[in-house]
Amino acid sequence: MRASPYRLNAHHPQPLLSHRLLTRPSPSNSLLSSFSLVLVATMTRRVPSSLSLRQQAAAQAQSTLSVSSSASSSFAPIPIPTSAHAQQAASPLAASKHFVLADMDGRPPLDNRACINCISKLSPNEVSQVNWHLDEENKCKLCAVRDLKPEAFTKPFCDFLRENPTVFHTVDYFKTKLRQSGYVELPARDSWSDKIQPGGKYWVTRNGSSIIAFAVGKSYKPGNGVGMIAGHIDALTARLKPVSKKPTTAGYVQLGVAPYAGALNQTWWDRDLSIGGRVIVRDEKTGKTSSKLVQLDWPIAKIPTLAPHFGVGMMGQNNAETQAVPIIGLDSSDSSSAELLGSVGAFVNTQPPKLVRLISKQLGITSYDSIVNWELELFDSQPASVFGLDKEFITAGRIDDKLCSWSALLGLLHSTERDEDSYIKLVALFDDEEVGSLLRQGARGNFLPSTVERAVEALNPTTYGPGLIGQTFAKSFLLSADVSHAGNPNFIGNYLAEHIPKLNVGLVVCGDSNAHMTTDAVSSAILHRVANLCGAQLQDFQIRNDSHSGGTVGPMLSSAMGVRAADAGLPQLSMHSIRATTGALDPGLGVHFFKGFLDFWEQVDGEWE
């Protein structure tokens, strides 16, 4: 089944998908007949406006299928898969992997261009979401992802940033990708003794804001090492205070927020800010408590600047407590602001009433008392987009460091599975890096070391001990992946002339003589060997002696486990601005190198004496 190009109706902004019945009399076309592909005539059923565009497309793609006995002559002829296509369909997992990596699930079929060869390898559900009308400008997405063409990952990365503004949404997104790719969750509170096997793929989370995923080689042997990539998914933001309700000032309803890391700097002024995060809800009927994710898709807050006529500079050291308070409404817009929404002492009474109502409506909560607490934050609502004469840049919020994290996780999903693999591939993505990594979900906690130890114990229940885990760490390597600084043409004097990273070139190997980075001669040589094997390009960066270097999760993790390590990340402009810039090809270049590291680490390690 395929989805043909759809049209947009001025009165119905969601896609109106056109389909047709596929019937092939020849029994040799077993692939199509096995799918039982029955396609719908033009579908105009409305989808609830509260759904996101992606949900709308998914809902329409999954609508009840009806049978049409003949094909409309208005459709272009459909290519018939050959017997060669049918033979290739014998390995559907690889095609489904590329479908996941191309981020095609639930997207409008018009955007999901695919060739007949790739379509022949898809499942019926996946076929229903693709479009095989190709031309020079719209080529097969699945082929592009398979061939690691960097441009194939630009739009998926932008969509990821738009749809997952908080750490909680990001972890939930990664869990979905892992689940679709055959990974199995390991609940941290359960025993893993009988759950981990060679050839298995797993993930575990902590606090809903950090995640570790790993794949055990099919030929794993006791004491073999782990090829690890570690990054962070938190970003500068403004979090709601425990009591975010504030007295009305000059007729404005304001919101009490606190900066996370370096947020609320001057780049946050006059930006359209939305809100999202997790809400802790207690079911009054069952007594069970759970967390629910929420995200508003329109701006609800703004921090207004003061007009220059008042003679107060806005680019100086403005007071973040008194002068960076967002406005979220007018006093007259909520006539019941003095009303208590919950019982005496309830959490909701400490928050702006209209915000409580809005969040409750989004989550379908009818009893305000059931909201026990929440962790909400403000974020730039402007979606990620490409810009430049040749669309060679991506501009977005939260690039630091969802860029390396997203690329690393996709590199793991794209990595090659071989029978002879005897080590463990792992990606660990942490919360709290921007504030020191001191919490349990941060890199200074025991999340990564304990995960490796528990996995090794489950794989070697009779021989596990300090000696075995020590041997495992000695044979392991950590790639600390955090964004680096691209050269800024307006401040080129702030860079060393020999260390000016460029966008759309490749990862940047970061050095620091004061050990803020883990890179040394050995680890740098290892990364360059990996780059040589996978056909990637690396750059070098070190900060000037009269500037201060930032830090990464690398040193703390490397010292905790005693593993060899290097720091390398993708470059960006305007680090720690509410809106930064990277290259349009950089997400894909990251996927390429991270996949190469995971694929070739075992070989490279074996080359060292």
C-alpha cells in the first residue's frame, strides 16, 4: 500500500490523503499480495484540532481501510515490484531500521518519499505511510539514511527539537525509538540476572531524565570491554518555582521562574516562550501516582525589555529576580484569580489558577487536587528551522546538547549487528550536566558505572567480581560527546588561528591542558583511526590561554571507571544563547561518526599493544 501525494484544503489544514487499491493478478508478486494492501479513496475525515500535526498524520494513516474495486485513472501508474524485490524483502528488519532512522513513522506521506526497492522491504503498516512518487528534488529517504547521507538527517533532527523541548520529552522520544528498534527496557528496580543475553539490546532510565541504551555483542566473552558514548540532554531553561503564583503588578499576571544554569540571560528577553515538562498525578480512585508529560504548542509567556527611551541599558547585568519575570496574561483575563482550585494546602493553590486549568485541560484532569506537583519549564517556542542561501544552517533552541545526544543515539540504532561482535555498544545520555552533574541522574552519580556492572554481572553470574569488572573497564573506551565552539567570523580574534572549527565538516576533537577534557595522545589517535575506517573527517579545537574552557561529563566518568576517554563533539555558534546555530549537515555527520565508532571500536582496540 502506498500513499499518493496529498492536497491541502484551505478549510482543512491537515493533509487530505489520496489512496488506491493495489491489485496484481500475477501470483509472482507475492510481496504485495502478502501485504493484503487495500487503500482508501480520498479521506477527508477531520482529526481533532488538539492533536499535533504528526499525530494528525498518524491518525489518518491508521484510519479504517475500505476497498475500492478499481483504480482511478487519475493516478500515475504504480511500479510493480520484481522477483528481485521480493527476495530482498526477506530481511525486513534492516528496512524497518531505516524507516525508524528516517523518522518517517507518523509523518505526512507526502514527505515520506521512498523507492520501490526500499518499499518492498517494509511492513504493511510502514508501506501505508510512504509515497513512491520520486523526482530530482524528492529522492528516497530510506536510501539516503542507509547510505548515511548527512542531508537525510537534517529534517528529522529539526522535528526532534521541535517536538521534545524538555529532558522528559527527550527521554520519552528515545525510549520510543529504542522500542521500535527492538530494544527492551530493564526496570532499574528489577533483577537483571535472567534478562540480559549476548545479542540482546536494552535500555534503562533514571528519574525519567537520563537514559542508557546498550547492545551486547552476539559473541560476547567475559571481561570484554564496552564502547561507550556519553552526552547530556539538559539545556539552559527557566524552571517554575515551587510557588510560581505572583501578585499582580500593573495589571499583569506574572510567573515565578528560576534560571537553570545560565538561562534568563539577555537572549531570553522578548522571546516567545512556551511551557512543558512533567506533571505528577495521583489517581484518587486507585491511589496510584504517575507522571504525565505536557507541552503547549503555542507561546504563553514573554520577558519584555524596557524601551531605550528610559535610558536603561538592556544588555548589562539586569536583575534576574526582579527584571526577568515573564508575563503570562492580564489581570482581567482571569476573573477568578483569587479562587482556590484545590483543597486547603493543595499544590495547585501555589500556582497561577489559569495555568493550572490549562495544564489540567491538556492532560484531561478533572480534579485539580489530583495534581500532586509538577516540573515545568519555559522554552523558546520558535521551531527549529534551516536558513542560509543554500539552507546550510540550522537555527534552534536547545542545540546544546541535544545535537550530540540525538546523533549518538541514532548512531547506536544505525550500528551494524555482526555475529562476530564480542563487546558491548553503549550510549549514555545524562541530565544535569549544565549545573555540575551532581544529582543521581547526572554523570557524577553511579548511573553509568552501576549499569555496566549490573550488565556484566547478569552476563557472567558465576564469575562476576571485582576482577572481572576491572578487566571490563580496562578494555573499554569512553567518547564524551558534547558540542564544541564553531568559529565566529565576527570574533575571530578570540580563537587560536589553528583551532577554528567549521560547520558542516565533522566532529571536533577537544583538548585542554588543564584536564577539563579527557583527550590525550592515545585517545586522539584512536578517534582518528576510527574516522579513517568509517570515512569521517575530524577537526581540532583548544581554547586560548587567556580564555576559560568549559567542562564535559568526560573527566568525571573516565575517572569513576578508569576507562580511556576522549572528548569530541559537533560545533555550534552562540553556545548558551536561547537560540543557537549549527550546520544543516552536522546532525548527519554526527550519526556517521558515532556509528563508525561503535562499529569499529573493537577492531581499533585490537590494534593496540
